Amino acid sequence: MSAGVEIDTAAISAAMGRLAAGIDSGSTATALEQARRTADTLRARIPVRTGRLVSTVDTVDVPNGAGVTYGAGLPYARYIAHRTGALEDLGSSAAQEFAGAELEMARRECGRL
């Protein structure tokens, strides 16, 4: 006598597709939100005389994420960044915040299954 078992994986395959799509779009949104927070923090740390330097801080779309612009070729941008330490400080803290936000977004997506 022989017995067989048939397992239908269609539901799990569909759920994994939805999870992947949700994480993909959620990751892009999370990256943009982190870039906005980082840009806002950077703007607050830049000393303002004329406003030219602070006006160069913006968020931009980059492949698979988002970024923050700074300096736009202004000759004193590097000096100000070095003097304030703003770019160096923000780089490490933004990466840590983004990692935490990504993990939380992935947890939310898993909870939707």
C-alpha cells in the first residue's frame, strides 16, 4: 500500500510576493523619510549668514533609495562641514536610524500577512 501527500504552496507563494513588494516600496519610502529627517537636522546645524549654504541642503532620489545634498560647489562648504562636524555626526546617526526604521517597516509588512 502506498500513500501520497499533496501540498499546495500557492497561498504562501502569493504571500511572499506581496511581502517582497511591500518591503520594496516601504524601503524606498523609509529611505526618503530618513533623508528628510537628516536634511532637516543638517539645516539646523549649519550657521547662516547669507543662507546660500543652507539652501543647498536637499533630498534627492537615488537608485534604490534617497540621499541628501550639501554644498553645491560652494567653496566654503567643506570648511563649514569640518568646523561644525555636522556631516560626520549625521552620517553615522542617520545610518543607525535608517536601519531601525527599515526593521520596523519590515515588521509591519510581515504583520500584514
